[in-house]
Amino acid sequence: MRISRINRFFNIVLGALAMLVVALLSAFITMRLAIHGREVKVPNLTGLTLADASKRTRSLGLRLTLENRFYSPNTPPGHVLAQSPAPGVTVRREWAVRITESLGAQQVAIPDLLGQSERTASINVRRLGLELGAVAHVAAPGDPGVVIAQTPSPNAAGVDRPRVSLLLSEPEESESPDAFVMPSLAGLTLAGAAARATAIGLHIVSAEDLNLPPTPTPAPTDAATATPASQSFSVGTVVAQTPLAGHRVVKGDAVHITLTN
């Protein structure tokens, strides 16, 4: 009689343990399905039109964000030139996929804005379909508020983006004839940032990568051969820089950048 009660007790305990194990396994499987059900792989958007890229990402529950616009002789205008994250990367739904739009080959000449007021220069830039970039001020002789330098330079060819930055004079003594506006390196790869910096007489001395071990700075690249279409945007892009865009710099200054995927 006593042995029967003991056996019954153990059977109840074993049954309870079995039910607990089943419940834990069910919860684990449900959680895994829920987590993986919210994950998708980033599609390859390169070469698609912006409309097709938007449909593709929306169908997967992702968000499309237009971050940059670059000239490219190899990618038609209105098509995706680059993207981040790279194709095949697993992300959660609602993740933002940042893209760079191609403007096609450069067809607009960079205007000569030297000597113009900020307002006149801004109007002339936008009239040509270009973007007004950073605007900085530096002490210089002559009338104040006049453009004394610009980036890119007048009639420059092979520029990578439709953006013109201005350096305006202030009513003080000039500090350096080689002063100009620090351009924005945001969105460029390490190679692209190095090429742009080298083209205007600057040099990158450090590149901190937030995802990978420190990456050595590449040798200076000839700006004439460095185009956005030849860059690899899957190895990290610039998200921060020192000096900041729009600040006064002179030829030979050092630049520090931060990269991330």
C-alpha cells in the first residue's frame, strides 16, 4: 500500500516535470519563430530605379532612406548607386536601408562664384540645379560677405556630387591665402574620402572604424580616377570627421574620420 502511494507520487512528479519541459520547449520555439520571423535579408538594390528599390524594400518590411546623390558615368540617373547595409545582411523589419542615388555623368559646369555675395552665389548655385553646401567665414581684406573661395573650384570637371561650398570674407585681416571650406566627407568610403581630401591638399591621418579593427589609411589616390562608381560602399562609410564640414582649413591640414557599416 505504501509502495503504491510512493509510486503514484513519483508518477505525478515525473508527469509535472514532463509538462514543464514541454512548456519550456514550446516557449523557446515560439520565441525563436517570433524573432526570426521579424528578420529579413537586405536585397540587392544597386542598379534599380528609386521607385523599384522602394517597392522592393517595402515588400520586405524595410524602410528606404535616400542619403546621398553622386555623379556617376556608369550608372544611369535616378538609379541606386550604392546602399548600406550591404546586400545579404540580415536585419530586423523596419530597418532603414540607406541608398545613394546616381545623377549620371556630370553635365552641369561648376559656376565661378568668386566675388559674389552669399545671396547671389546661392541663387546662381540653385539656378543650375546644384546644392549649396557648407558656408564658412574667414577674416579677409575687402568687402565683407563676399565669396573668396569655393569647393569645387570654378569649371571643375569630374566632381562627385552636385554641391558647392563657399568661403566668405569677414571684415578683418586675412590669415592665409590658402584658406578654403572643409568639404563634407559623410557617406564616402575610406578610399573616396582620401581621394577627396588629397585633391584639395588635405590628408587623412586616422580612420576609426566602429565595426572593425582600425583600418590603415590608403595611399593618396589620384582624384581624377576616383569616382563614386569605382568605390566599394560595403566596407564602411564616413559618419564623422574632424575638421567639421564648413570649417576653415588650409592646404596641408590633417583630417580625422570615423567609419561605420
